[in-house]
Amino acid sequence: MKIRWRVPLALSAAVLLAQAAHVAPLMDVAGGGAPAGARLVWPLTHVLLAPFTLTADWLNGGDRADLKGFVAFALVGYVLVRLMARDRADAPTGRIRGESAAAAVFLLAVAGFFWWGVRWNRPIPRLVVADTESIVFDVHSHTSASHDGRPGFGAAQNARWHARAGFDAAFVTDHNLVGAARQWQLDRGGHPPRLLGGEELSLSGLHILVLGNDSLIRTTDANASFDASIALLDAISHPAPIPGDTVPPSPPYLIASLPEFWQHHWGPDMGRLTLAGVSGFEVWTTSPKAMDIPPAQRRTLIARAGAERRGLFGATDMHGLGNTASVWNVTRLSGWRRLDDAALTRALIRRFRSAPDSVRVVALRRWQAESRLGAAFAAPAGLFMALRGASRWHALALLAWIWLPPLLLGQRRS
């Protein structure tokens, strides 16, 4: 019996075409090109499960249009496959029963894939940098202490995930809470990665990361208005001197988190934020809602940060769900391995203040829609870009997944 070869041939052509137009899987978000001295390492299981891992990685780092588009195109693809496989000789009753069973299997498969991609401790890519004096770090992550953190995702689980993704250090910024990083510092017994203190403040249409603080900041009154939020930020960034101390206290480092400042305080309010002490801005994240920021506005943010010497950062915004890290921060900090956690925190903040452009935001390369038409075709365009960045071994694994099922099915039917 003949093998249904049209779909395998079409999929194989897409894989081969993508490999012919291969691009580096990583990009420098501010510079646009491939980052020098940084590469990805994939576990063997990531390669062997290429159709699932590559798709999950792409979905994990995308915006809401990517998620909706994936579901829509999956449904369209399913309908087309069922129409091609339709047997005209089937009786109407048998056809309805068969299509109902096929639809149920399809829906269960999609639901299972999403569960596996979001909840399972699946294989993920890891960033490796060549310079041993460079540090790979995250500025925004959570534990189960946050109201939206995954149950059971404590400090140890946070650290374990960051290590798997290639991070040397991560600021734990639970919502209006502190203490998770300190607990890990007490429990870890010198094991990497470093978890550093921080907090995410929920303010008036604004989320602010406070890096380097170990004491809870009260935000109740600051939620009343944007003016009240600005007053609190100004107080945090300009702390009052401690009686008897000759050296003024070092303020924490403030970063505006996506998507709030883009959605609610874009434009003149950005100036008020920087005057109040906000020194950095998230430019790339692993949150679908935050990744909705249009590419044109991201470019505006990059240009403004460069002109005003403000820091730009990538944020995993890890809550215990999603697994793949789609963005990392890298900076050179000589001797950082010899520093304890408190000294490392101070050294990083000094680095952010004195040389904000020294932080490279390294992200998984992805296609970004510039228009509504582009957003409508985000799924196929994004998946094709993911194929272009896939390794040769991933491509071979994909071809095996494409051809083995029809070959085996053809042998059974013959």
C-alpha cells in the first residue's frame, strides 16, 4: 500500500529550507547580531524530542499572539489532515463516530503537549559563555511565596531551574515579599547558583524590581496614585542617612518591569520614573503578556536607554511554569566567583550604575510581527525561525520523526 508521502515531503522541505537559511539561535537584543562568546548547549533528550522541545521553547518565549496563532493553525492543520484522510466509502454514522474519536484524541494531544511544556521538568537549552570572568544572571524571578508562584516552587527549585538554564546568579523578586534568597543562602552550603535578594513592588499601574534589598518595603499607601508611587520610589532611591554613619547608605537598584510601564506609563511618565530613581528597564522577558510590546516600541526603549545611559535587562519572570529560559543577562565582572553573596550583589549594582551598557541581553532569536498581518501569521513564521536556529542534530531528529511513522505504518499495511 502506498505511503501518504505529501505531508512528510512538505515537512521535510520546510526543515531543509530552514537549515539552508540557518541563523545563530541567539541574538543580542540591543545590538541585533549574534552575541560573541555565547552559545547554547542542548541536552541529548532535547535533540531526540526535537519536534516537541523546539515548539515548546518557541511558545515559552513568545507573546499572546504566538499562543493564539499556534492553536488556530493547529486546528486548521488538523482539519486539512482529516479531509485528506477522509474515506468516502464510510457510512455517515461510522464517519461521525470516527471523526469524534479523532477530534477527542487531537484535543487530548494538544492539552497534553501544553501541560508537558508548562509543567513538566523537560529538557531545556543552557547558555554557556566563553569568558570565565563573565557572569550570567537573571534580575526577575519568583518562588511559591509569591501569590502567583507555582506551589512547591521554593528557593531550592528556583535555584535548580536557573542552574539548568545556565545562570550563575539570579535575583529573587517575590511580589511584595523578601526572604527566599536569604533562605537559599543559608541552606545551599556553597552550591551554585547564587540567589540574591530583591523584591517586586506592586504600585499604581506599575511593577518595580528592587534589587539588593533585604527588608520588606511597605507599598500600601503608594498604590493610591502614580504620584504616590513616584514618592515611594524617590524615598527608596534616596535613603535617609543613618544617625552616626559617616557613609550614606547605598540605595538598591530599581528596574521597571514589563508590561506595566509600557502599557500605563509610556511617554512623559518614563521621565518621571527615571527622576525618581528608576535606573533600568526590562526590554525582553519570558512572559507572554510582557512580550506583547511592539518591536517598534522596544527599539524606542533601546534608543532611549542608550541616550540616557539607562540599563536594559532581560527577565525570565520565572514563577515555576514554562521551563525554557528565553533570555539571559551577561556582564564581565572580574573576580565575581570569589565574592560572597552580599559582596556580589553590591558589585553587580555598582556595575549596573557605572556601566549600564556593559550588560548584554542575550535572547533566543525569534521572529517578531511588525503588523496585524504579521501577527496573524506569527505561528508559521515563528516556527520557521525556530527551525532556522535549530542545530543540524535537531534537523536530523526532525526528519526521523517525520518519516518513521509513515514508513512503519506503510509496512504494517502492506
